[in-house]
Amino acid sequence: MRCTVWRSSSSAKARALALVALACAAFVQAPSLAATFYKWIGPDGVVHYGDAPPKGFKGEVTRVEVNPGAHTLPPAVPPPAPAAESRELEQPAPDLLEQRRETRARLEANLASARTRLDLARKALAEVGEPQADEWQTTVGGPPGPGPQVARSNCHKGADGRLVCPGRVPNEAYYARVQQLEDAVKHAEADVEDAERAYRRGVD
């Protein structure tokens, strides 16, 4: 298949020449999908195009490579699927009223727990009762007992010169146990105060 184009010095004709050349090239490629065509100028100045070089032609033949897919559009690429984080961000925000309800319930539970611990600590202190068997000591001059014999300030000398004392009294272990119970009450009271302040801040 060949197309022939005549030369011209006019610029308008030159543009027309280029359009005709491209049309001829497209016509040559369309049926055969050829990737190569040839261009040459004959002795009379006529421009020729063909899908094969002319036989017996002694002049210059220009080989033009054409990429059939150069003007085709690439296949459409589907958009990437949204990430899990994006889907989570698109979820509607939780209801503010529901958030306040949950906060109020949590603070009420913390306050109730602190008050329960305070009640138990106060009950344990109130029920401390008498010293246990190993929390007694016997003073010198008093009745016998399991504890060590010690002299106390409330003892006095009897007629025979011996110390006469009230008898059994609580020892240090008893007072240490009472002190622990009192400390537990103080700590529970502080926890209740903290829980009450947190509750007031959370519901205001």
C-alpha cells in the first residue's frame, strides 16, 4: 500500500502535507496493524509512503517505526479499597448523652466501693474488743500471766517492799493492731473524699 504527497513551499500546504502523511500512515497501519512504514522522495519531488521500500529505487528511503499501542488508553485501575482505619474513622461518633451516662455510672460505682471500704474499716475498729491472749502483759507484783514481768508507773511498793500493780495490761502488739485499724479508717476516708470529688467533676 502506498500514498503519494506532492511538495509545496506554502506553509498552509506544508501543514496539509503533514496531515495527509499522517492519514496515509494511519490508513497503512489500520488494516494490517503494521509497526513499520517507509518514506521516500521520487526523482520528480513527489513524497511517497509505503509499507515496503520501493524496488529498484536508488534514493534515500526513511524507515519510520510506529508503536500501534502508543495512542491507546491504559486499562482503568480500580481505586484502592479503604483501609480499616479509614472505615473506623467514618463511623459515627458515639452519642454524647450515652457517654455521660457511662461516665456517671462508673463514678457512682467507684464512690460506692470507697464508701463500702470505709464502713468495713470503721466496723473492724469498733469491734477491736479486748486484747487477744498474746496481747497481754503482766506487771511485777500482780497475778501471774503469760506476758513478761515489767514495772509500770502505776505500781507501788507493798509492806514487804515488793511492787504491787493492777495486774494484766495490754502489750505493744495490741496497741499496734489498734493503730493499724485506725490507719485503715483514715485511708478509707481519704479514698471516699477523692471519689466524691471525682464524681462532682464528672457530672457537672
